[in-house]
Amino acid sequence: MNHLQLTPAFCASNGIILLSVESKTINFAMVNINDAVLKQRVKKTYPQYRCVFQVIEPDAFNLKLSLLYSETEDDKTGVSAIRENRESIIDRVSDDAPVVNLLNSIFLEAVSRRASDIHIESGPEEAAVRYRIDGILVTVKNISQERSLAVSARLKILSNLNILENRRPQDGHIDIRTDTYSLDVRISIVPTIWGESIVLRLLNRSDIPLDLDSLGFSVSHNRYLQNITELRSGLVLVTGPTGSGKTTTLAAILKKMDINSQKIISIEDPVEYRISGITQIQVHEELELTFDTLLRRIFRQDPDIIMIGEIRDMETAELAIRAAMTGHLVFATLHTNNAVEAVFRLQNMGLPGYMVASVLKTIIAQRLIRKICPQCKGNGCNHCLKTGYFGRTVIAEFISVGTALSDMIAQGTVMEELRIYLKKKDQKTLFDDAEEKITIGITTESEIRRELGVRQ
């Protein structure tokens, strides 16, 4: 079949790729299926074959083309990946080295599989390439140590890191765009006993925040969310571990707010969603633009609503509380396992209970769980990469801080007493929400155990 291969440059220029040869039939995929001139040209090139053409989307075309040529050892054939500039382009084929082709194919395949992270991990003989899909790492290929080193060098060049440094950790980022998406890629490179461990965090800037109704919250929780969008002052906390969807929830809430008549400012690290009408500020710790420093500055910007990407320390927590006390509506995230723990996390940072109680309106604790694959109903298929799951949804618990609960917080009530009080009020927990998702066939009991453990 090699003599039937189209050249990479021709494929890239014309948006066509050879898919397969079956006896006297050649199957082609075309980005522009209506290009009659190209069809005629191809037919003349292969007069002894019946040429069949089918349409292909641009991103699928780029992925197929990159995968087809990524393993070549011929420096004259390959996939164009990232140009030598800060804003990189992955879209077409050109005469670049195999490492460029390989890196390009890794990025394109990761995006097509909905990966949030790419891991390239050196081992004693080979390096494993793994994608984090729906929160779970999946090994997709192994590459030689030589190619892994070349990929590392390429990434260091693109992100302006020291290409000769392989004994110390390095962090950087690159921007990647195609015709249909734009990625902010955060790079972490750490030396290991076998070489380097590379983790690439993919932030798709092309994504827009989802509507609140589309996030997967239950009907009762959606009522809580609607009440939150009608608040005018106070503190709203969204809690959970890293990767639990806190930023997505906050972005969807902010999108629902009245942007036209209110000044909304967010401080984030990084800015994951670009929302028109909101002033979004990126934390740069190397420039001493930390959460607390920026929070002090934005009060002069006359904000109505403030979103703090993460409360990490006493200074930021105190500023957030004081902002809420002076009539602002403040949203923030906090790393705690459940909603009740958020109260005591703030107190452990040094904030008096009466200050927290005076402004706290709502606490949301959430997790992301995998959904049963709709194609195979959990049995495992190509659509879900044999996992039985495809996509994720949210499980959550909400605490609305009313007068009684506020008084308990102000008086320094211990955590167990707060739990007992909330249980008497029939407050739905994370486990309760998860069990509802199991009952209606969205997820499985084993997935809940994986995410939450065993119910105590």
C-alpha cells in the first residue's frame, strides 16, 4: 500500500487523506467533500482504482493525519506541530522532524479523547504516555527513552525553559490553537531516577462556561443555585479536592449573574474560562501578584461581586470576609472534603467564628463522578475506551446558613454538633446525592466508592 500513500504536503494543502485500500477500491476522506476538482485529480492519479470519498471534520482530519505520520523515522515526512513562538499552531502537515510529529499527535489525540492532562513518564526502558480522561489515567502508548528526551527538549524550547537543565524541576506554559480550539498548556517537568516526568495540564480556552442547568445538579440543588444568583452580599464557598469542578460551578454561577448592571471581578490561578463582561485577573506569584495582594487592589475598582479562585491563607481569608462584611458578594473556593469542614477550615486559619457567621450564606461541597457509557451501558466499548464510563457529572451537598446555624457557628459549636443539627434538618449529604444518581442509572456503586470511599 505504500505506493498508494499521498504525500503529507499534498494531504495538508488539499484536506484529503487516504483511509484504506480494499481490492480495487480506495477510500479517501475529504474536509471539503464538494471539491470536484480535487476528486477528479485524485481519480486521474489512480485510474485503475475505484475512488470513494467521504466527508471528515477538520479536527478529525488533523488527528488522523498526525497519527498516520507521527511514528515515521523519515525526517522528510511528518506532521507540523508547534511553531517556534509563544502562540503555537497545531493544524497542518509539513516537512518537520519526527519529534514534532509525535508531539503533535499526542496533543491532538488528547484533545479528541477529552483528556484534561497528559503524562509522559520515563521508565527504565521506555516512557509511558498517559491521558487523564474523566479523572482516570489511561496509558495510550509507550515511546523510547530517546523520543521522550526529544519531546522534553521540544517542550522546553517552546515554553522558554532551560533545555540543558534536567536535574531541577521546571514549570512553564505554551499556547496552542487550531481552527476550532485554543489551549493554554501548563507544563511541569520533574527529574526522576529514570529521566523526567512531564505533566501537561490542558486548559481549553475555547470552552464557555456551562449553564447551571447543564452541570448535573439535582432539582433541589438547582433551587439552591437559583437562590445564590439572587444574593446581593455575603460569602459563598465552593469546596472539594482538586479537579472536583469547583471553578466550573463558579463560572456558571457568575455567567448567570446580572453582568450588565454589576461590576464583577475575579482573581484566578489560572483563568480557566473567559467570560465576556467580567474583569478577570490572573495571579502571577513570580511578580508578587498573589491572591491577597490583588484582592487589596481591586477594592479601588468599585466591584459589586468578587470571585476568589482559592482561599489559601489567613490573609486572603480575612480579606474575603471583610469584603463580604462591607456589602460585597464574594465567591471563593476552599479545599475541604465536605461542606461542614469549610467552617472549621476558616477558623483554623485564625478567623473568629463570629466573623465567619456574620457573612457566610451558602457552602457547596462537590465531586465529579463518571457516568455510565450510553453506548454500551457500562459493559465497555470503543466509545468509552473499554472503561464502561463516558463523561462526568456532579454530586454535591449544600448548606444554607440560616439564623440558627449562624448562631451555632458564632458560638464556636464543635463540628460533630453541627453535623447532628444538619442531620436533624434532613440535610442531603454527598452520599445521599450519589445514591440518587445510582438509583436513576447515571452511575454505579463502585464509582461512588472509588470517589467517596465507604459511607461512615
